[in-house]
Amino acid sequence: MLSTLRLQFRFLAPLLLTLAAAAFLALPLLDNLTLRWFSRDLSLRGTLVTNTLSDSLVGALQEGNDARVQALFTRTVQDERLVALAACAPGGELLQRSAAYPGDLTCAGAAELANLPLPKLQLAGGTVHVGMHALELGGAHVADLVLLHDLSFVERRSEDTQKYLIAFMVALGAVIAVITVVVAQLSWRGWVKGARALLRGEGLLTPLMQNNHDLGPLADDFRDRLRDLEDAYRRSLDRDDQWDPERLRALLHAQLRGDELIVVSNREPYIHETGPDGVHFKRPASGLVTAVEPVMRACSGTWIAHGSGSADRSVVDKHDRVMVPPGSEEYTLRRIWLTPEEEQGYYYGFANEGLWPLCHVAHVRPVFRESDWEAYRRVNERFADAVVAEARSADPVVLVQDYHFALLPALIRQRLPRATILTFWHIPWPNPESFSICPWRTELLEGLLGSTILGFHTRFHCKNFIETVDRNLEARTEHEHSTVTINKQTTLVESYPISIAWPSDTQRAAWPSVADCRSAVRHRLGLGPAHKLAVGVDRFDYTKGILERIHAVERMLEKHPSWVGEFSLVQVAAPSRSDLDEYKAFQQRIHQVVGRVNARFGSPGYQAIYLLAEHHEHDAVTELYRAAEVCMVTSLHDGMNLVCKEFVAARDDEQGVMILSRFAGAAAELNEALIVNPYHVEESADALYRAITMPAAEQRERMANLRMTVRDFNVYRWAGRMLADAARWRLRERIEARMLRHNGD
Ligand code: G6P
């Protein structure tokens, strides 16, 4: 503070001195200038007086009438400015003068003075202006009139002006000084805060924005807009950049030097079960698995997951490992066995009764139990030990998946400080108020901040996460770079919109034709070839908006009865978490509502809704996608939703309409879908009607664009972006470590 004052004084003192000097230099100049202006005025005035007097004076002079001349002089000098007058003969002889005319001022002297640029003369009574004007008669020069005008009023005015000028300069100096002090104080505080923030590693703007509560939200908005623009720009640039398994592999080898990948998730990619024909495997209904499996196939490595299948133990080796996919064996699946209590507390309890409803706005209350939390912590520890056991180096790249493992990143970091930990949160992240419901929120946040990179599907979820950290932890957030630092560990919080693997030519060649899919599905359902179908494919979960979808179908049939008997919704609902009361109640409710709607519109051989509440393998789902006119995704809240992307990928005939909830992360990318608010039944019903009546040309146009987006922004790009960011981070850390070692030597 003292130094600020000193600084201001150092600045102000020369400024005030300069102002004073300017004033003192300007004053004589100003004096001189005003004197000249007045002198010019007085010369003009003299001309005027001469002209007025001319006739009478010349007459009196020629007549030699001295009394008349004096009378004229006396009358004229009554003018307060005119001090004295004299008349001179053309030869220079003084003819007549008024009383106050100085005796020693000759006509020649007066003529000399009058010719000066500033014709003035100092008399005892003050300064006078000397003017000499010719008196003429009929063009002939007969005499000269000398006029002495008082100049003391000019001096008086000049003194006044000087006073005003000095007062003005003083006032100006004072105003400048006040402004300088205020500005210096403000900017000094700003810079001090900025410098402190910089030393703490924060951005310069942060403290200013934090201080200014009005600007804060504006700055946040501005930042978000910038980031959105950045995303759009990156997407437009990236578009030509094709990503496929080879490119991802190449990136892993080139940028991560072929480092090993370890994936951790709760759900395993292949579930072995015992059936009537012995052991078989199935692929779970999980967006996470759909996305991550192709990445693992491309990169190889180890996937650690809960072994939940009834025959899982029978196929693993003594280290609980099995090579998958069955038949092609491209990577290792390491299974972790959970006790029923662990599964109950960690999976059903904390993850699916607590975190799942906490993160989804689906109006289901989260339940948090101490015992579930304990189980969750224990299971996270067990998976952390498994990561250490599977790691072949001290710095593996570990991909931690989803809300089942919020504590895992920090636990891995404790055990393997040099690991690169990429955590991806597959579900939405709620706003800070909602998240504060969780009694163990700080532990969860600290756990996640053990990650090197923490990924979400959308920028909005990143923003929610960073705000949640701001509210709950003493961490340093750097909004410009989207990083959070706590306990010297910095985490990059980024959005990586997840996707699917675009089907290869070989895969596509194996698909039955659209016509075959259409007739097979219609035949199975006992429907005619022209019957229109919408399809919904979901886990049987309350977040998926299945009830709202059924209501939309009901309303559409109500509004357009001609479609009764001509249109149906085929709803695949894969059983999910059915041990939980909330799920049981929801599934029962859906069965009831479907029964009611079918009773209302159905007829022998026709149902408005076909509810297929069983697991469907991928091929069966693809067949449905290709058979349907419409796909409905009406999630009430969804991280991304990959069903819509799978539908688009399956439609190589460029037909079919996508109806998509605006509350699914995918809505930000799939602009050519019919975007709906699933809570607005009327809107969804109208969208459904529009979809089943949409001309083929419009379908083609929309579908072609959707396909381009999903093909270009596929899951290899998702993984590639995360791994490339990780590679950059690793490189930076290695260089820093080397520098530290070097400095220590
Ligand atoms: C969501 C979650 C996944 C989960 C999937 C299936 O997509 O983000 O982590 O695997 O649901 O749920 P489930 O509980 O059956 O694994």
C-alpha cells in the first residue's frame, strides 16, 4: 500500500510541476497575445473616431479656430477609453493637443510609436496605446490626428485572465491527481491480485471475476460460448480426418510408445452363462461396453471388470483372466469376483440407488446408506489392487470407466503415482446443488481428481463438475484451461463425446437386406408388409422415457385414428437392475400401461405396442433398426445415448427417421433428427406423426447427414482424442521430472 502511494507520488509530482511550468510559460504569451488583439481593436476604434471627427476638425483647423478644436477634443475625450488627442501638421508640427496629452510627445515620436507592432507608451497614469490617423479633405492629406487610448484596462483584464488560468491549472491538476490516485489504486489492487493468482498458478482474470459478482456469470457464459465455438471449429477442422482402428493403434504406438492400456469398468464386455446347451456368452446391453470394446480390440491390453456371469469362473485361468472376444482373442479380460454383499452394497446400493438417480434428472430420489458406501469403498480398493496386479510397468495408461469407480483414480494414484489415469464419466454430471445431496461428495470429488484426465460427454457436464468442485473443495480451478489442481495433482476436465464403431464393409456385407429385415420382423409380429413400425431399444430403466414414449404413441393414434391398425411401436426393454424396487415398480408400471394402450387400440392380430422385455443380441437389434421406419429415443436424461447412433449406422439405405430427446447428449450432434421434449406428449406425438409420414427424399437428406456425422465422429476419434491428450500430458510430466532431476544434480 505504502509503495502504491510512493508510486503515485512519483508520478504525480512531475505531473503537477509540469502543469505549473506550463502555466507560467503560458501567461506572458497569453498577455502578449491579448495585448495585440486589443491594440488592433484600438487602431480600428481610432480610425472610427478620426472619421467621425474628420470634417469638423479639418474645418476648425483650416479656419484656425483653436477654441473649436479644443471643444471638439474635450467632447471626444469624454469617452472613457480615450485619454488624449493631438493634431499634427503634415510636416510634423504639433498644432493642437488636449489637456492630458503629454507635453514631451512630439508628432514624430507619436508617428514612430504608432508604426510599432505594439504601439504603446508608458505614462504616469498608466500605459496608453498610440494611434496616428490621417485627416483628409477631398483626398488631400491636411493633418494627422494622434489618439492616446487607455491600455490599463487590458492589463487589468490580463491580471484577471492570469488568475483564472492559474485557478484552472490548479483545478485541472487536482482532478488529474484524483483520477490518477483512483485508477492507480484500482489497477494496483487488480495487478496485485493478478500477480498473486499467477503465483498460485491461476489466470489473471480469475480474481477480478471472482470479486465482481456481476461479471462472473457473464464471463462464464462468454467462456462457455468460446468453448462451444472452439468445439464447433475443431469439429469442422476434424471432419476430413478419418479415424479407424489402425489410426488409433498407430497413435498408441507413436505417441504412447506402445504403453499398455488397462481398462476398468464394472460391466464386463462378455458374460459367460450356463444354458441348456452348455456355456455360452452374451454381450451386455451397455453403452459403455458398446463404445469401449472396439477400442480395446484395436489397442489390446487388459480389461478389468466384475465377473457377473454364471459361467464366468469356469472359463478363466488361474489368474482369473480370459482372452476375448471368444474366438478371436484380441485382449485380456480380467475378472473380479464380488461377494453378494459387495455387489448389493457397491453396485445395487451406492452406484445404482445413490449415484445413478443423483446424476440423472428423472425425479427418482437417490438413496445413500452408510453400509453401501462402505461396500463401494471396499470394492474400489479391490479394483485398485487389481490394477496394480495387472500393470506391467510403473506408468501404465489406465482407463477408468463410469460412476462405479469414483474413488478409483485417487486409489490408483496412491499405488502407481506415475500412472496416466483417464477417467470417463458415462452419465450426466448434475449441478452443484443436486450433487450436494450426497453425504460423501468430497470423497467422491477427491477420488475423481486423482485422474490425469476426467472426461464427460458434453461441455455442460464438465462445467457442472468444475462448479461442484468449486463449491465443495479447496482446489484451484483454472477455467481457461479447464483444469483442477488439488494436492499438487492437476486434472484436465474435458468433453469427449462418445460414439460407436462405424460398421466395416465386411460387417455391412453380412447384414440381411433392409427388405429382408422388414419382412422378417413383420412376419414375426404377424403384421402386413405395409405396416409402419417405430422401434425403441433400451435397458428397462426409468431414465429412458419409455412411459413418455408410450404416451406419445397413444396420443398420436388418438389424433390420427386412421393409423390405428397401420402403425406399431416395437419396444425392446432389456432387463436391468431388476433386483431394485424402483426398477421393479417401473417395469411393472410399463407392462400395465402397455396393456391399457393395447386394450384401447388393439384388435385381433394387431397391437399398438409390442413390448419385448428381454435381452436382444446385437444382430437382432440391427435387424429391428433396419426394419423400422422410425427410431424413438426419448430419454428423460442421458449422458450420450448410443442407440440413436447405432440406428443411424444401421441405415445404409438412407431411410428412416430419428426422433431424439433433447435431454440426451447426442442431441447436440445429431441435428437432423427430430428433436423433442419427451415430457411434452403433444410434441412427441406430432413428431411421431411427422416421422411416419415423412417423404422418402427428406428422410434421405436427413439420414445422409446423420450418417456422415456418426461415421466421422466415431468411437476411435473419441479414444484417439483422449489418448492424444494423455500423451501430451505424459510428455510434459516426463520433461518436468527430468528437469527437476537435472536441477537436483
Ligand atoms: C449405463 C452406464 C454403464 C452401464 C450400463 C448398463 O450405460 O453408464 O456403466 O454398464 O448403463 O447398466 P448395467 O448396470 O447393466 O451395467
